[in-house]
Amino acid sequence: MTEGRNPILTYLQAISDGLRSEMREDERVLLMGQDIGVFGGAFKVTDGFIEEFGVDRVMDTPLAESGIVGTAVGAAVVGMRPVCEMQFADFVSCGFDQIINVAAKMLYRQGLPVNITVRLPSGGGFSGGPFHSQNPEAWFMHSPGIKVVAPSTAQDAKGMIIASIRDPNPVVFMEHKNLYRRIKGEVPEGSYETPFKARVAREGSDLVVITYGAMVHRALEATEDLDDAEIMVLDLRTLKPLDEQAILAAVRTCSKVVIVDEANETCAAGAQVAALIAEHGFEDLDGPIVRVASPDVPIPFSPPLEEAVLPSVDRVREACRQLLEY
Amino acid sequence: MATSSTAARTGPNTPSDSLPAHLTLDDRVGLLRAMLLMRTLEERAMNLYRQGKVPGSFYDGFGQEAVSVGAAWAMAAVDRLCVLHRDLGAHLVRGVQPDRILSQYMGREDGITGGRDGNVHFGDYRTGCVGMVSMLPDMMLVATGMAMAFKLRGEQRCALTCFGDGSTSRGDFHEAMNWAGVQKLPVIFVLENNQFAYSTPTHQQYAVNPIERAQTYGFPGVSVDGNDAEAMFEATSVARVRALEGGGPTLIEAVTMRMHGHAAHDDMKYVPKALFEEWRKKDPIDRQSARVAAHGVDVEALKTEVRDQVEQAAATALAGPMPEPESATERVFHPRDADEILLEDGAAPWSGFVTSSEGHRSR
């Protein structure tokens, strides 16, 4: 991104900026999580918040993920707008029941919307091991009543955290840990929303790589200079609901599709994208849908093992090259 | 009337001669009426179930009417409740209409969930109640969260949640008790000890009575005769005042007995006959009937009136439509531009609220 009049923020600073902006605008917004107050959060997303907003609105909770989500649901239905932080996305398994059975089904069953946002620091690439590296977004995509978003840029991270808080439904906000300090960009000041729609990260017409989160950057790197091919990268940004129009339009333009997930392959977000294209974009295809994802193994700790599992620049590039030659 | 757990479990079913100062005769009749309405509605629903008009299975609170009726009677309009499947009485006290409840059981469009969920799996947000889910006791945390919001905003309100003896084994019981204790929240936990979780007796559920555990979370636990609506009212009132004064949560163990099976299909062969017979003598409706009859109230006339009301409700519900199949995929997400929907105030019939108008205070 070129330097403009807006400040350059990291992806992490952009999330902080969005949270701060929305807390200033809306006194109903309440942050809840483990070590988010005095300590400022395990990743420092809420560093300094307690000084500005106080202990009531930047709540250090007991170590209880089900408790965090369950009490957030209660606070939401009496008019608060809680934003829950799971210290790592992996720990949301301990709060899963409250999201799936209480929050997600409340509106459908009894007409009562549950406005909560659950932030999930997700993803691997730094030897976090099997319990600090997962990408659990598909768990929530499969459960009706939850929106799932996964921004890849600093600008979108801010706009989407604000949009998530304002959305009257439960929103699971996937924030990739590997983007926190590695990705920077120009971020508009003040309050703005990024719509829950896909974004073309780079135009192209020979092949489209459809992906989201950290893999957007991997896809851009892998296809930057690939045998002079014009390669589109489509950043899904929102996984539930999927931006079906944008996906099918990209297939119409490019006819060749590579789908990249950092998540484990079976029933990943990309599997749903592949199914959508097979059902509704088949006539536009000029080759098989190709998927690149982590194999169905826990994310291992040791660097050579983890590198063998997560989709690499080389794997993405090779997949594209083979499909271009098809 | 809150007693030690031993006394509550063996307490005699003798009517009290004196009117408690805080309950007028109208209140006492109101308690009886709500219990009668709950029992008569559930009997009618069981009848509809046997006729094949209630899909799935059917769950009721036969014998436990005093717990939810007595507890809900103590709650103000601005208070909020999470109600369990054997607590239909709480919904009635808060103002849910009987025909909508029968429609709910039959999966009809005019039921509270419009056919999206069955039996007492509902909450009418217009009465300040959040419906339960089957995963027990998830709603303990939701009630704790409501109480947390009240405290953060400095409001004079509290939340109440019911759950069973089986629920005390799950992690959410611990998380809610601990959270509420740490933050000293205005929440009332009503543990309905009805002796069995499906077929599992309490001695296979816990080694230490949850009442004793309450103090280890930093707040009191009291054991109450759960078959006495007035005892339930009083214990809940005390807990509510304590909550509003900033004293924090209370755990109330309502000692009662599930007098029907877990659901309509359950023959209860695992319940010892002697235990069942012992509890049959402690019927909460008989007890309250004797109390008000001693003050000249015509209980038989009241029963006839309630029966007529239920028959009318059944006629209305049976005439109502089933939901449109196309509607099955609607209302999964709330539109951004739609009005905000929050829990609203429910009815609060206790004379103490009506005269002080506390029950009608807006937020």
C-alpha cells in the first residue's frame, strides 16, 4: 500500500483501533476475556484499554471459556454488546456449547437476537503446537445462526471488527496471529465498516486463487510472478455467509480455480467453496477444482513438521502451475 | 421458612394457620391458582400427547409446581428469568397465555416458538424470560451474565435461573457459581432437587450436597421445602433483597420430587414405591388448597374456573394452524436494519410490587 494521509497500522493495531473506536462510540460495548485488562491481553490487542475504559468495560474474567460466552449471551439479551476474547482460538472448544446451542439458536427458536462477537486469535506458523495453532472456522460455519469473518488486511480488520460488533447476530471473528505484526497497511481514522463480502485482492483472468486470512498473503506471494500468467486472488473475508456471487463471478472470469485453506482439509471452508462451484459454476470451469490445505493431522510443534503441514508458497505455486498447464 | 436440608426433606405437610405478613390472601390464592393452572394445562397436554397431537415426547413438572410458581412470584417486572422444563408455572406467573403454551406443545404456529422448538423449551422475551436449551445447566451462565450487566449499569434488578440436581455435575454449574461469587452478582440460583436426573439418584450425582458447596463459592446456600409455594416465595424474596442490596448471589435448593417420569415414555420403575408414596402425601397443591380453604376460599370453584380456562385454551390452540413449511428456513439471522429486540418486562403479580409499583418501574 502506498503512503497516504492515513496512518500505517499493523493488523493487530487495526483491531485495537476498531475496538477502541467502537467503545468510544457505544457505551454498550464491553470487552471480556482472560488477562485482557491489566495485562492488556496475551497478544496486547487491548493494551492500555483499561486506563481509558476502566475495569468494568475491559473485564478480566475467570479462566472459563464457557463462562465468558455464556455470560456474554446474558449481557447481550439485556442490552450490552459484549466482545469476548478467547486467548487462543483453540480454547473456544471449551466455550463451544454456549456458542452453538445457546447463542446461535436463540433467534431462530424464540425471536431473540444475540449480539455478541467472539474474537478468535487463530492459525499457525510459529511453533504453537497442537493447541495454539488451529483454524476452527469450519466448526462454526457448520452451525446455523453464526456469522464467521476472517479479514486479511489491517484496513479490513478494523472495518470488520466494527461491523461485527454492530451486527445483531453472534459473529465469530477470526484474527490470524501470524498477521498480527507481520501485516501493515493504511487504516482510515475514525469509524467505518467493512461489509461482510469478498474482495478481489488482485485482478487476473487466467486463474483464480480463492482463499482468506493469512493464506491471502501466501497466495499473493506464490502467484506474483508465475510464468507471466494473470492470476486473480479472491479474498473471501467472510466465510458465513459466503459471498457466492463474488466466487461465481471469479470463476466466470478465470475458469481455473485453486482454493487454499490453512485449516485441515476435510470440510474446511474451501470444501464448501468447491461444492458451490461444482454445483453452480461447472459450465464456467476449464479444469478440475484444485485444493491446497493442511492435511488432516493436528498442527505439529517442531518447525520442519509444521512447515510440512501448512500450505507453503511452493505448494500453492505448484498447484497453480499444474492447473495452468491443464 | 427456609429450613435446614434435613428438616425440609422430612417436613410435614401441615398447613400454616397464620398468614405471612408479606403475602395477602390474594397472593396465597394467586399462588394456588398458578399451580392449578400449571397442573391442569400439563394434564391437558398429556392428554393431547396420548391422542397423538403433541409430537416428540412430553415433559411435565407434576408435583413440582410450587418451585417455579413460588420463586417467580417473588420476582419484579424488571427482573429476568431463565426457566427450566419443569417450571411452566414461572411462565404463567410472568404472563404467558395458556393457549400459546398448548400451541407450543403441539408444534403450532401460535406457540411461543412457532413450532421451532417443543415442550417447555421456550422463553417469551416479552415476559423477560429466556428459554432453556437441553444442555443443562447452560442457562446458569446466561442468568449470571444478565446479573453482570445489571451490576455494571448500576440497576436495581436481579436474575433468576432454575436447574436440576443432575446439572450440578456439569462444568457450567461450577463456572456460573464461581463467576457469580467472584463478581458478587445479583443472581438467584434455584436448584430443583427432584431426587432423580432421569433415572440417576442424587447419591450417584454428588458426594457433597451443593448447598454445602455454595459457601465455598463465597455465598450462602439455603435448603427449602420445594413443595411449599410460600416457602419458595419467601426464600426467593430474601435472596432477591440480598441481591439488590449488593450482597451477591444465593443458592436455593428446592427439595421436591419428580412425581412423573422424566418424560411421557418413562415408567419410573427405578423409583422406590415407598419414596413415591411418601411424596404423594406432600402434594404442593393440596397443601396450598388447605391453607386458603381455612380462610374461606372456595377451592372447588377455583378448580372449575381453571379447568374452564384450560378447555378454552385447548379449543383455541387446536383451532390454530400448523406452521407453513416454507417458514422453516426463515429467521436464522436478524437483519441489520431491523429493530433491536431485547427482553421486556413481565408480569409481577405479588401484592408487594403492585402496591409499591416497584414491579412496574421501567429500566
